[in-house]
Amino acid sequence: MTQQNTIQKNLLDEMGLSGLPPEEQERLLSKMTGVLLKKLFLGTMERLKDADREIFKNMMDTEANLAEVENFLRGKIENYEQILEEVAADFKEKMKKGL
């Protein structure tokens, strides 16, 4: 099982959704992933300086690979990994509470 599949399974288990039909699980995972990615993006952009936001925008415009983007963000945002974990944990808690 890949790391992504493990994360998805854990998310479904934590949300109490693992008993749903596979098609419904996939639909919900897709929606939750989209929302989580938006929250991560916003949390990241809030912490970048204006000049760094411009560099990030240029990276996106030139379709930089994921490793380059991750390295850039790690270098520009203090405690980057911790921030990602906090945003993800907050998202999970809100989902559990139905917010």
C-alpha cells in the first residue's frame, strides 16, 4: 500500500467513512483533498513575503516540479512541516465535528 493510500485509508477510518461504498469513499476523498489543498495553499501564502509570493507564482506559471516547490517553501517558511501538520490536523477536527 502506498503512503497516499495509507493516508487516505486513515482519513476514512478517522472520519467514520470506511464503511461507505468505494465509489462514495472516492467521491468524498476527492472533495476533502481539494478543500485541504486550498487550506494548505492559503496557509502557506499567508506566511510568504510579497517577493517570495512572486517567485512562487513564477514557479507555478512555469510548472516547476513538486520537489522544487517543496524545497522553496521549506526554505522560505519557518517550521513549514509543522504548519502543514497543524493545518491538516485542524481540517480533520473540523471534518469530524461537521464544521
